[in-house]
Amino acid sequence: MIARVLVAVLAASLLVPATAAASERADASWTGPLHTEGSRIVDADGNDFQLKSGNWHGASGTWNGSGDVDDPANHHDGEHSHGIPLGLDRASMDDIVGSFHELGINSIRLPFSNDMIDDEATVPDEAVTANPELRGKTRLEIYDAAVRALTGSGLAVILNNHTGTSRWCCGVDGNERWNSSQSDQEWEDDWAFMAARYADNERVVGADLYNEVRRDVFDDPNWGLGDEHDWFAASQRAGDRILNEANPNLLIIIEGINWTGLPVEGLPHERPTLEPVRELPQQLVKPDKLVYSAHFYGYTGPNHSGATGTGETHDPRYQDMSREELYDVLRRQAFFVTEDGKPYTAPLWISEFGVGRGEQDAKAREWFENFTDFLVAEHANFAYWPLVGWQEGGESDGWGLVQWDSAGDRISVDDGDWRADTWHRLTAG
């Protein structure tokens, strides 16, 4: 393992600079690394740094898990990422990064899968049609290039271990827990490797340890029971190891538990989120590096899995709640950690939320407006899901804020999108 970390450090020192165009956009208004003071995130100069982020997904995989992996129809929303950040077949890296700046964000949550780390195959040329300089590269090397381009342009990057396997999240898919498709040791080793790989880049600011920890077929994750399903203990170990061995500069971002129980009427089931933190908060070796995170989507709920049909219960979804009810639940499930002077006080990052461009359901639209209003009022750290998507002929029902067609033409949230005013209110807040 030591040799692997040393290789990562060497690789980081050899990374080439970002493109000239990206460097011209570099924002010198903040200085890495980041740390925390109470419920605030601050930069190296002590200035507040609100994470105004978006998710650039793809490197964690888009395959739905059945059918020919090379057929886009078998990938989520027909968007075949080839296991690299989405859109590199349709738009240049510089254009994609430029679009993020246009959106008014300052940081990127960049998902990856553990599969990506050891995948020695080079991506097919078709995966990087718009970026021929990336031909012949592995998925990890292309991830490196994305990190360079993002940080070179002034954006902060949060590394996110989204999946173990390169399958679309989030069902019974081998990605339920950090150790569903690998051992605890392998997972921790991968994090030590990734954290060390970018240790010389102070704009790589965070390690988001694992995405949406949830139940598999037979077992629930837990917070503090001391067994192999204990997310509290696993995240504590990994976070301390990253800070001690690999990269002491990173924020350690720990998401709550996404789901426990069976979504069946009469049986216990819930979305614990961060509620267990109230009784058992994390104590990292560097306390000023801890950030908690949570996800909220209108079609899910505190006791609703988000399913329709099989697995659907009569529990309310977030979008079924009144504005006041929603805000009470948000405070109970997550935002309480931002209360100052408590044993659990820490910054909170809503690292996923979103809604579709083509959404017509009045409840879903109202939820997005209400939820965004709450984020603005709380001056909350956020990351929209996702930033990049597909469109054809200027039409899309996808969730991306910037979307490209196969010819490389783009539409953005400012092109007749009902979400535009709300989005701009959020980024201006």
C-alpha cells in the first residue's frame, strides 16, 4: 500500500498544467486548502467559502446493469459515459468547464468508482471524440485531466467515491455500502491512493467518502454498532487514515445513512439521513476537516424510498409536504448539525438535489422552489445533480443544467428552462 501511495504522489507531481484557456479563467479570490470553523467552511485566508457546487458524473458509471454494456440504451437515460466524466465525446473539456463557470458555481463534486482506479484498459476513441488529446488514456488518466482542467480554471474539486462497481446507482447493485463489492481494507486503500494522488493540488479540497449508504437485500447499515455494517466507524477510520497518511488538507465529507428497512407497509423503513449524528457525532483526528452531507429529492421522503409501483408505500414524499412541513423535516434530518456550540456542530453540504427540465408535475416544481428558497435562507452549501446531460434538437426532459447533442450543440438552463430563475437566485445567494 505504501508503494501505491508513493506512486500517486509522484503522479501528482508530474501532472501537466491546465490548458491556457482554462488558466485564463482562474479565480484568485480564494486560497486552498479549506477547513472549518464551527458550521462554516473557510479558505486558507480565513474567508468564508460557500460550496456552490454541481455534480459532474460519469466516472462512476452509467450502465444500468443488464444488457450489452456498449449499447447506450442500457445506460441511464441513454447517456453512455464510458466510465469517464460525461460529455467528453460531445464537447471539449474546456467548453464543459467553461459552462460550469457560466452557471455561477465555484466547485465540482466529481464522482468516481473503485473500478476506475484499477481499470488498465484505454477508453475507446468514441468516448473522447471531442477531446482527441485524451485518446489512448485510461479512465483514471482522464479523471486526472478533468481534475487538472477544473482546478486550473479556479474551481474547487471534491473527490466523491460514488460507487464500487461501475454501475448506475442506487438499487441492489453491489454499491449499497462502501464494502458491498470490496473489503474495508480495499476501500480504505483506494481512498489513501486517491487522496495522495492529488495532494499537491490545493484546489482539490475534499474527500466525499461514499454515496448514499443503504440497505442491501438482507442487511441495514448502522451508525455505531461496531459491526461490518457500521458506517460511523468505517467513515471515521477512512477519514483519519486520509488525514494521517495521504493528504492532511482535505475536508472529510461524511454523508448520513440513506435508507434502512424494507419499503413495505407495516414494516419499519426510513431514511435516517444525519439524525444519528445528534447522539453520536464524528471525532476526526483533525476536527476542523469534518463536513456532513445529505441528499434530498422531491420524489423521496423521510420514510419513502422514491419507488413507484413495487416498493411504493403511502408515506409522504418531500414534494407532498407543505412548505412549513418540509422545512421542519429538513431541520430535523440534516440542518440541525449547523447549530453552533453543539457537540455535533459542523458544516453541512447538500451534495445532491435536483429536478428535471421537462418536469410538469406541479408538486415537483413547487418542491424545487421551496427547497431552493430554504437553501438560500440558510446560506447552505449545495451541489446540484447533475450538471451535464444529453439533448437532441434543443429538446430534453433530462436533469442536466447544460446539455449537448451528438453534434456538439448545447442548451443550458438559460435556454427556455423553467428552473432558470430559481437557479440564479440560488447561486446569487
